[in-house]
Amino acid sequence: MELKDSISQTQVSEGEIAIFYLAQAGFCFKTASGALICMDPYFSNCCEREFGFKRLIQPVIGPKELKADIFVTTHAHFDHLDIDALPTVALNPNTFFIGAPDCREFYLRAGLSEERFKIIAQGESCQIRGIDFRAIYADHGELAPEAVGILITVDGIKIYNAGDTGYQPEKIVQSLGTDIDVMIAPINGAFGNMDHVEACRLADVIGLKVLIASHFGMFVEHGGEPEKFLAEAEERLPGIASVVLARGGRMIYSVSEGIKSCERME
């Protein structure tokens, strides 16, 4: 089944959320109300054109097919904010945008009016269509000093996407808190990001139900070894479910049951 069909046909019950992996650092979340949140998808080849980073895998969905209600960007690096795809996403009048401060100029260039997006810096929050979003501390260094992580709270479920960040557990926990249901964390250990060991160490400090690996497999230059992540997690995190989702794969998470279904990388 194609991803667009999987997203549209997935039914989410109260107290659950569906998480779809778009590859690299891109994810979609579908709520019980049917709202679709898209975060940091990379659709195009703009990173090859701009930096020579050739994509290794084809997109699992296109920007026209992804009918997001809320489109979230953790920072303005082009593998998170796809400048070639953004104008196409912006054509959907029903999509509202949330981004870090460095995303503003790109939103405006794509033709978005100020009424169609919300900029949130570290520590700031907003509620869009009944879903809470909070910008969490991230340390992406001089590469993207305004980068943030994002905490989504919906139907009693807390999902923290660390975005791109180095290992700064004290500052992250101070900004985020603990007792998070699901954390999505980079494992590539390059360009200012945590590696697989640090992602597991952070998960241990925060206290999670589920840890999902991201930021691997798209570019040779970025690195990231999911097999090493799973081995580290098995040893270090016996009480946390550690997941590498298949590209285009889906996970259903329930407050009461934990992971109900999961399409893992083979």
C-alpha cells in the first residue's frame, strides 16, 4: 500500500496516535480527530543542488499528496525545510505552519501570509486546532543557532522530536521535563547531532516509553547506523521500546497499551 493511502485509511482511536516515517528526519502524526501533523519532511533534491548531498533513497510520498493540517519545521536546514517543496505545500490553503525563528523568511518567500504561520522560539508554545506545541532547547551550534526541538501534546500523549541537536541532557530536560511518551532523536553523530549512544543516554535521563531513531540513511555525508542504535538501546534501555521504523512505515502508540502495531526496518 502506498503511504498516502496508508495515512488516509488509518483509523486512530481515542488515546492513540499514528506515527508515519517519511525517511531522514521526516515524520507524520495522525490524531484521533483525524488531524495530520507533518514535521521536517524532505521531498526533493535541493540538498544535492545546494550542497552536493545526493539522496540515496526515493521519496515515499510527494508534497502534493501529503495533505497536512499542520506543517512543523524544527529549523531551516534544507533537509528539514525543503525549499523546493515548500511552495507546493503552501498551495494547500488548509495547512497551517509552525516553525523555528530561522524559518520565517522561507515561509514568506513561499508566499505564506503572516496569518498562516506561527514562529516559536525555545520555551514558547502555541495551540493549533486543539493540539499543543512547545519549542524545546536544541543545541545545533553555529549551524543553526535558532533550531528547536518540538514537544507535541495531544489526547494525553507527549511526543518529543529532538530535531537536530547535540547531547545537552541538563538543558534539554530543563526545557522539556520528563515522563515523555515518545522521543524521536537523531543518531547520526555528525553536523552537530547526537550519535546513537548519546540518543540512548538522553532517553535514559528523560524517561520514555518509546525511542524512535531518525536522521540516517538519506545522505552518505550524514551517516547514522540503525543497527548500532538498536544494539545500544537493547543493552542500555531495557525498559524502553526502541524502534527503527521502515521508510513509509507506521506505528500506532496507545496511552494504555504502548505500541499496538509497528512496521520496523528489516
